[in-house]
Amino acid sequence: MMAELHNYLGVGAVLFALGAIGFLTRRNLIVMTLSAELMLQGASLNLVAFSHLHGNYQGQAFAVFIVAVAACEAGVALALFVALYRRKRTLDAGAWRELAEEGLDSGRGVEEPPVAPLLPVHPEFPRLTPAGRVPEVPKRRAGRRV
Amino acid sequence: MSETVRQIALWSIPLAPLAACVLIALTGVRWLRERSHYPCILALVVSLGSSLGVLAFAIPQTPYEMDHPYYPAVVSAGYEWIRIGGLDVSITLTADAMGAVMLAMVTLVSLLVAVYSAGYMRGDPGYARFFAEVSLFVFSMSMLVLASNFLVLFVFWEGVGLCSYLLIGFWFRRPSAAAAARKAFLVNRIGDFGFMLGVFLVWVTFGTLDYEVVLGREGFLQQIAQQHPGRLELICLLLFLGAVGKSAQFPLHVWLPDAMEGPSPVSALIHAATMVTAGVYMVARCTPLFVHAPWVQVFVAGIGGFTALLAALIALTQYDLKRVLAYSTVSQLGYMFLALGCAAGGKDVVTLAVTAAIFHLFTHAFFKALLFLSAGSVMHSMGDVIDMRRFGGLRRALPLTHLTFLCGAAALAGVPLLSGFWSKDEILAAVAAASHGSVLYAKYFLVLQIVAVATALLTAFYTFRAYFLTFWGEERFPGEAGHHPHESPPVMGVPLVLLAAMAVGVGLVVGPTGLFGNYLAQTRGLTSGEEHAIAWMPMLLGSAAALIGIAGAWLVYVGSPGLPGRLAQVLTTAYRWSLNKFYWDEIFVAMLVRPLQGVAWLCRVLDDYLVDFLVDAAGRVPVMLGSLLRPVQNGQVQTYALVMLLGLAALLMSVLNVWAQ
Amino acid sequence: MFAQTDWPGGHALTVVPPLLGFLAVWWLMPRAKAWPRSAGALLGLAALASGGLTLFQPGTAMVQNLLFGFFALVAIGAAVLMITNRNPLYSALWFVVVTLCVCGLFLLRSAPFLAAASTIVYAGAIIVTFLFLIMLAQQAVGVAAYDQRARQPLAATLSGFLVLGGLLCALRPWVPETAAGRFAATSKTAAATPASQSQAILRVGVSPESSAVRDSDSTGAPAVRQAPSLAASPLSQQRNRPVGTVRGLGRSLFGDYLYAVELAGTLLMVASIGAIAIALRTPRGKV
């Protein structure tokens, strides 16, 4: 049992590290938050493993609180993202740099590549002709209802 | 007379003008305005009265005083000024014979000039300032004369220099006047530097600065002369350097002609009668020191003679009337130093030499002030034009000025029986006595004698040249003179007349009768009761020189009108050299001013490109450091998180490191 | 870190899995240009294999080992896929997979309630709302520009794996019997290692204490700090007691941690009010 503790601790450490890397690497706010949740899960795993080792409910209780707090945090984070999205219409974490020092170049070497389409436009796909006649739109003259 | 009266009289000589100055300075601009001359003239009347009183007191009355002719006449202990270490300086007023004579002359001339100025300066916006500065000047000058130690002398030496600066630059908005004032001050500074060194050396050698000790104890002086061989000569040389600056001798004479930028009363008071004579006074006062340094006295005589001749040569071609008079002053001051230097001729010549110098100083004050005031009167009538080429034949338009100018010119030239004649004759006699009396320097003084006579001739020539150019010839008025040039008002005329009377009469009254000489002999360093036979040869030579000079001027400028022009064309080089003051100003600029400007430029370049560069570089270092660290704060949350994670990793490593061991 | 103890047998091998993992994750990071991802996958497999060899300590029951291995591998794989995927939608879905696997691990460790609760909360509530927001923010057809490139991949991966390496190296001396450890243990005296000491304790077989659902906490901590004297700690001894019932957890929560539970409830309410307040504000700051 003690031995297996190390397994779980190892897995917990790996999840934590991967979560940290994901947080630092991704620019999407949502994915950053998910990575943070991943780190929390790694920590919960650690706690549960220790709880199992010691044979009491301390770790599990703590993990329950972690879940509760994670839920609060996710809720507030989402609300913040909604508000931020309203301001800048993007979920890019790099868009918010008002607290930067002046004179720094914007972003290190991240040029914005053009938006990549999910699927390439296949030239062989059929093109449909428009259905029906294209209706004529009469010109509007002032004072006369057409 | 009771002691208190003496003391009050003595203190009122400097303090009355000081009070007037303060009063005018505080209230002159706002309240007194056109009446600003009243306090000044009143104070000067008080000073004059007190000076005459002191003159009377200084005659020894008690048998004790008569037996001890070196007893200083009136002493008033004043204020303990400095008492540090061994230096003990107090502001004590001492008026002995020489001082009393100087004071009388200073206050009288000042009073007459002040009265004259009340008319001359009328309407000038700086009227109050003028009289405040004149009062301040009289205060400084009288304190200079009354000082009883070298430090107080030096303080008021600078004080008169300051007043000279203020008054030369009275019309300070005129660039030439401001520049002239600066030049006067700076050139004086050079002399004052030597003077300061001399005072320091006196302190170092004697341990005190009091005249009582330094000049009064012959035995002490002998001791010092034996202990420190060259010391006394050095002191005398340095003190003389101060006199060279203040009294405009070669090579520091360049400021006096430029000082004519000031108003004519200022030229009369300061640059003829009083301030420039301070140098002569100081050297005469230090006669007990100078007798121990014969070659310095010879040097003094040489400088004096050379200056006299040089200035006379320059005055021959000047066309600005005041400049002629300025060079004339330089020349006459040279005469005085020549006389002072003749004391090298031996012990029995000392009194004669010093007396001659002081007597010439005395008479020169009157006739030179008279000449300057007359020139001022001419300027006043001619609309501030003083270029002699632009006016002429003024003797009918300005009769009073003409007469007074003539009196002054005749006195200056040395026309027999006028005051200048007697004093000049005494100087020539002193030079002759020196060349006879001295063994070492006989030939030297012979040369100086020739120089003196030649200068007398030139003096007469250029003085009457000026007179003839101004008052004879056809009547011409410049445009600025307006309709009809009028004679000066009485407020200006009365001082002129009084000065003319003095210029004519005072020499006769006090000179040959021995009054002056006997009175003056009660000063330290001079012995009384010396009898000198009247030296006929110098007297004849002097008179002849004067008359030849006058005749020559008449011939050249009145007799043959085109002659000056033709002479100038023939003697072109000499003429140009004389007209351009022997290029001394240009020499100074090349020798001193340009190198200093070069040094200043170098310093500025160093400051701009080295010091500023270093300072800016030091300032840029934090900026650079900041720019290195600033990219960390790029506003990106993930950058901060990365740094946190790195920190965590480092912490973990260090903890593990510790734990693993 | 690479100190005198257990070198080279212990720590050297511990470095290999993180190193391989670092290379794998860095290889797999999204980049603008085309990149062969298969190499990264291979590196990842190698990392997991070496990690298993050096760190995995098989327990007694085979089923449990298998289940653990399955859940652990899938969790780690899904986590890597989550953080290296370009499409945020896919990342969210991989997160669900990770959550489910972690919940499986919870079950293995006798925490059924926690498994269920975290599934509901994470995979249910959080992911659903996140998906809503992702859909809301999908402006253009396709992957947004900012998702296509990883930000500071090298620095982030390096620092993450430094931390991981440190943690694993801290863990390593406590792993008594691994596949690699067996190789090393035969060649030297294993008496000095803390792992062997704990093993000795285990072999002695200290009798378990009676079960008591009580928090006896503070004495258990020193076991990690000092040179291990695990025998002193009563909590670290092998015990068999019924841990993991919901009832027990409930009694513990509402008995010992009642105050914290109430606070957590208050926190949830405050958070929901706050979220409403923030989300309802217009860009000008007015509600």
C-alpha cells in the first residue's frame, strides 16, 4: 500500500506539471482555465492517496473542498471571460496588456497567422445554383410606397 | 580743544557722507528726487569743516608734541574689528599731517564737484543714485586716508574702486560705459592682487598690520631688514604694484582714458583729484618702508617717468578733449611717482622728494578738477559733444568757461607763478637733488631729469593744443548744441571760479613760503627743518619748457592752420602710434584676453563633451538596466506565471539539495 | 540534487522519464508550420514506459495494478493531448477524459463520493459552461489564430519538467521495489536507503490499530522531513479499516469539518452572486 502511494503521487505530480505547462502555453482563456483545473485534479489525487494511506477522511474532505472551490472559481472565471469578451471580442489572453511597460514590442514573435479554415475548400465540391429567380428589388422613391 | 571735540570732528569726516549716502539711497528715488543733492552737499560741508579743523589740530601745540614730531595728531580708537590668533585689527582713525592735508583737499574738491554736479546732472533719471554714490565715495576715500592699519586701508582701497566702477558705469545702459567700468575694475584688480600680497607679506614679516608698528619703529625695521634680507624690498614692490593699478601707471594705465565714459564731475572728482591719488598717498605713507628698499624706489621713479612720457606722447594726438585730460592725469601721476622715487637719492632727499610729490598731488587736484569741470561745461553747452574736431572758437560763446579753462591749462602747463609751476618746480628740484645726491644712480636720475623736462614741454604743448583747438579758431558749433550755446548756470559756474582761484593762487601761498613743506614734515618718515637752497636750474628749465610748449602750440594750431594736417601726413607712423595709444589695448587683448578665452573655450568643450557626457552616461545606466528588466513586465499573465513556476522549480531544487545531503 | 546518496542507481534513472517526457511534450506543442507529430507520440510512449519502469511499484492485487495502469496512462495521455491540441473544443473534451480517469483513480483509492462529485462538477457543470462560452466565442470558421501557436513552448515545458523532475527525484528514495530498483538494490547494501527501511518495517508487519475514524494528523508530517523513522509514526503502518464509505465521509465532513462546510456553502453563494454581477455589467461598467 505504501508502495502504491508512490504511484499515485507520481501520477499526481505528472498531472500537476502538465497542467502548469498547459497554463503557460495556451493563449485561449478557456484552455488556460482547464489547465488550472487539471492542476487541481493532480493535487486532489495526491490528497486522496494520502488519505487512503493514513486511513482517515482528512484528505478526502479536503478534496471535497477543492472541488467546491474549483466550482466557484470556474463560475467567477466564466463571468470574467464573458465580460472580457464583451470588451475585446476575443478570448486571447495576450490581448490584455494594458499593464505592460511602455515601449515593449507587442508579443514576442507571435505573428498572427491567418485564420486557418478547419476544412480546406475543396475545388471539386459542387456549387449549387441559386434556387429560383433572383427577385428584382424595385427602387424606392420618396413618398411612394411600392 | 577738548579731546571730545577732536574725536567728533574726526569721526564726522567719514560718517557724514556715509549718513548722506544712506539717506539718499533710502529716500532719494521716491521722496528726495530732485533734492537729492542737499544731503550730499550738507554732509560734505560738515566734512570740509571737520577737515579744516583737523588740519588745525594737527599742528603740534604742546611742547611734548613739538619735541616729538612723529606724534600722530588726532587719533580716535574705533571698533575692534578682528581679533583672531595673532591678528588684531581695529578700525582706528588717525589723522597726521599728511592725512590732514589729503583730507582737506579731498573734501574741498568733493564739495565743489558736488555743487557743480547739482547743475550738471540736473534732469538725469539717476540723479539720486549719483549723489548716493558720490557720498559713498567720499566716505571710502576719507576712511582710506584716515586708516591706521593696512587692512582697513585695503578695505577702503577696494571701496573707492567699487565707487569708481559704479560711477564710471553711471549710464550703465550704454554698452561702452558698462565696458569701461568693467575694464577699470578688472585692471584695478590686477594691481590690488599685488597689493594684497604685499599686505599678507607685511603681516607675515611684522606680525601686525598697524602703521604704528610697521612704519613707526625704525629700530624694528632695521632688525627686520637684517633678519630677512630681501623681504622689505618685496613688500615695497608688491605695495607699489597696487599703486600702479590704482593710479593708472604703465602698464595698468589703460583703464583711465576709458573711464572718461563717466560724467565729467566723476572724472573730475575720482579720476583727477582723489581716487587715483590714493596710490601716491599710500606710497608716500609707506616712505619709512621704502627707504629700506632703494632699488624699489628707483623702479618707482622709472615707472613714473616712463608713464609720464608715454602718456604725454599719446595726449599729443587725441581729439577727444576729456581723453587729452585723462592722459594728462596719467602723465601727472607719473610725475608724482617720479618724485617719490627720487627719495632713493639719499637720506636728505627723502623729505624733499615726498614733499614734492604730495605738493604736486595737492595742486594737481585743483587744476585738473578745474579742467575736467570746464570740459564738462563745454560738453554741457555743446550738447554732450566733446570731439574737438567738431567745435571751435568757443571763447566768445562761453566766456566764463574759457577763462577758467585757461587758468587750469596755464597751471597745468607750469606757467610761472601759478600753482602748477611751484609744484612742478619742486619735482624737478627733487630729481636734480637725487641725481646729485645719489652715488649709484646718478646717471639714471640724470636721464630721468631729461625725461621730466621733456614731459613738461610736451605737457604744455598738448594742454594748449587742446585749449586752442577748443576756444580759438573760427566759431563752430556742432548740430547737437541747438540754437545758441549758452554759458553754464551759476551753480556750475561758482565752483569753476573757486577752483580757478585755487589753481592760480594756492601754489604761491603755500609753496615757496614753506608752509606746506613744514606742515607736511610732521609725518612719519619725513624730517622737518631741512633747508634746501632754491634750485635755480630746474626752475629755469621748467619755465622755459612751459613757455616753449605754449608758444609751439600757438604756432602750430593758431598761427598756421594747415600745419597739423601736414605734420600728421609727414610723420604718419608716429602719428598713428600716438593716436592709437601705442596699441597697448591691442597688446593686452592678444597677450591676455585671447589666451584666457582659449582656456575658457577649452573648459567649455571639456565640460560639454567630457563631464556632461559622463554625467549623462551615468544617467543612462539606470535606463539601460531598466530596459533590460522591463520586458519581464509585459502585461501578460502567462509570463508572470512562468516566472513563478521557475521560481518554484528553483526552490524545489534548493530544498532537495539540502535534504539530499 | 545529484548528491552522494544512491548515485548512480537511484537518481540517474529518475531523470530519464522526465527528460523523455519533456522532449515529447515540446515536440507535440502546436506550431504554425507543419510538424511531424508521430515522433512526439513515440517519445511520449517511451517516456511513459521508462516512467513505469523506474517509478511504478506494483502492489499486491493484479486487478488493481491493471486498473491503475489503465487509468493512469489514459489520464496522462489525455492530459498531454489536452494541452497540445489546437482546437479548444477538443481540449475541453480531452479534459473530460482526464477527469473521468482521475475519478477512476479516486475509486481505486476508496473515494467513491469524491469520484462522483468531481465527475458531476468538473465534467458536468464546468465543462458544459465552458463549452457554451467556446461556442459563443467562435467567430470565424476554424481555429482562431491565437490557438494555433503555443506561447513560449520551450520555456514553459522546461520549467514544468524541472518541477516534475524535482518532485520525482524527491519521490524516488521512497520507492522501495521497482523494476529498476531491483537491479540496483542487489548490487549494494540496501540498509541505508529509506526505502529499504520502510520495507523492513513492512516485513515486520506491525499489527494494525483498531479502526477509528478520527483525524490524527499532525504527527504524520515529519515522516517526509527527516531521515525516515517511519516506525515511530503510528499512522504509516499498514492498516485495514473500512475507509471510503460515503457515510464515513459524511460523518467526517459534517462532524469534524462542519464549519468549513458551511463556509464553503457561503463561498459558493457569494461566487454565484459575484458571477452574476460581473457578467451582467455592460462594457461601460453599468449593470
